[in-house]
Amino acid sequence: MSAFSRIPASAAVALALSAAAGLAQNAGGDFNAAPPNAAAQTPAFPGQTRAPVLADDIALKKTMLVDGLNHPWGLAALPDGSWLVTERAGRLRLAGRDGALSRPIGGLPAVSAKGQGGLLDVIVGPDFARDRRVWISYAAPAPGGNHTAVATGTLSADGTWLEGVRRIFAQVPVYDGRNHFGSRLVLDGKGGLFVTLGERSDRPIRDSAQRDDNHLGKIVHIDALTGAPMGAGMGLPETWAKGLRNVQAAALDGRGRLWTIEHGPRGGDELNRIQPGRNYGWPVITYGEDYSGRPINEGITARAGMEQPVYYWDPVIAPSGMLFYDGAMFPEWRGDILTGGLAGQALVRLHLDGDRVAGEARHLRGIGRVRDVAVAQDGAVMILTDAENGALIRISR
């Protein structure tokens, strides 16, 4: 029997937007009008926040490929045009090009699916057609609580089982919490794997993002097959950078450099170009304020020895998923950053001038909580919406 079951025909209806609607949803000219939460803070340099709004005349078309996904989180393209999709409760599924959705794939490790935890990111490498290797990140149960872990295995030929699964990384320390697990996975193209790790949110443990004896609020760099450390000579041997809050967006640019976007509290979402051995400041420096409306620690935004973000948002977009667009369908977007907005409920696009943000657009505003973004073989943009009835949606022109 096939591993796939057919989704309802209604879920595959294509919704064409008119040119006028495309203009309104793409430009979204009012999003910079909202006042910041931390009104007394000022950017460190021009263009660090509230970049000019990008307007264009592309009328976007939405096609619902799959719905009925339970809080989908990660998305990976396969060479045959199908997609691996994670659901936070612990399920990994195959979504076919025709919208067919598989039963849950077997062989996965146990996950701690409480709060923001569960099965998180999924990626495959450029050699998937040959080796069928898959990497997953997840909140793993452990004595005393849970922690972010990474495992790798191979997808069976029939797509029903993840074979030979083995854990190659686990965050220390274990913590009994529900929030800020990270965690995006990025292959470096040289045999290494970057893993972004949250600082677990709560006070006082969030201050551990500045300590060197743990993985909280860190990016680690490990061998993609063995998990052996490939760090930058700071802290633990796998640590690449520190002082981060909750990074759920990460990607390499066209030059192979790592960029991330992290969640701030009330304000302070940050775009950073990650350099090895650097300290990105959280929670000593940050833009925005705490959920209570009070300052974060001293309420400062700069300190010697700590990196400034390339760009920040206040109010937040709640970023998740990230890529540098290089597809054929939208040549106007080539080199731009695309990221999902959870609170922003939009596909957010950043146009760069060198390493600075020169403009921002928010496409398809109101589409839902965009958790992850990817590019199809023909250059269409694929997005996951995070909800009890989440969806995989194709964006084309």
C-alpha cells in the first residue's frame, strides 16, 4: 500500500490575487507606523531599523499544497520535488508535489512536546539523492527536564522510515522548561553543521547566554556526521558564537557566510551576520524591553566587545525560517533575505546593500503565522503556517 493518503480536493485550490491586491499586500506601507515599545532607544547607525518600505507590482498567487498539519515547524526540499515536513508533536511527513501527505515516518526519537518544544527543524544535504541522509533537531526528554538535540539518519527507499538514527549533539545543561529551544540547522558546505540554540527564556537561566560553560544562547558548529566539535575557540569546543536569545532563522549567504535572525522580547528581533568567536550581547544589550514593560537588565543597547545587530525590529515580527533567495521565478528578489513572520503574519523580505538592510517588504500580510520558508525547484517560495490546522503553501506569480 502507498505511504501517501490523498488530501481533500478543497485544500488544493489555487487562490490568485489581483494586481491591486498584490500591490497592497506586498507594499504594506503602514507597518513602519506602529510606535516602538522602547521609545527612548535609538539605533546605533542609520538604517539599523525601520528601513524604507519596498513597494513592487508583483501579483502573488497562493496555492494550498497541504493543509491539516499540526503545528508544522521545519521544511526540507527533496530532489523529486516532494517535501519533508516536521510537526511539533513529533511527526515527520512527506508531502508530495501533488499534495499527497504521508502517514508519519517511523524511526524518530522521543520528543518533549510541551510548550515550544517538540520536533523542530529538518534538513537534507546536497547528496540526498545518493545517500538519503536527513538531520532533525528536537526537544529531547532527559532526567531533570529537556534539552535541544540533533540526530541524523537515512530515509528508507519507500519513504516510510528513518533508518539508523543516532544522536550527534545534545545541549547542556538539561533544564526543566517549556521555551526557547532554538533551533535551526545549517550545513556549512564543508562537512560541518551549525546548530542554533535558545537560552531557555526564564530568569535567571537566560543570563547563561553570556557564560562559556554551556550551550544556552549559543551557536555551535559540529561535524555533520559524527558531532565532533568544530568550534571557534571560545567556551566549549563546539561553541561558534554566544550572546543570542532564541534563534529560529538561519542561512548561508551567497558567499557562504552564516546569518541569523532571533526573537526579541517586546521589540529586539535581530538580524545578525554571525562571525566566529563573537558575542552578540543578549541579555546584557538588546533593543526592546521585557514582556512586563520593564528594561532588560540595565536597559542598554551597546557595550564594548559586543556586536550590534545588522538590523532590528521594534515592534517584533517574531521571525522564523530564513533563506537568501536565488530562484528563477522572482529575479527581482535575488540576493534578498526572506523570513517568516509569526506575529507579523507575513512573508518578510529584506533587500541588502552590501551587509546593510536597504529596504523591507511584508508580503501576503494576514496569511497566518509563517514558521518556515523554502524555495522550490522552479523558484516558487514555499511557506509553512504554524497552527493546529497548519498548511504548506506555494507562492508563485
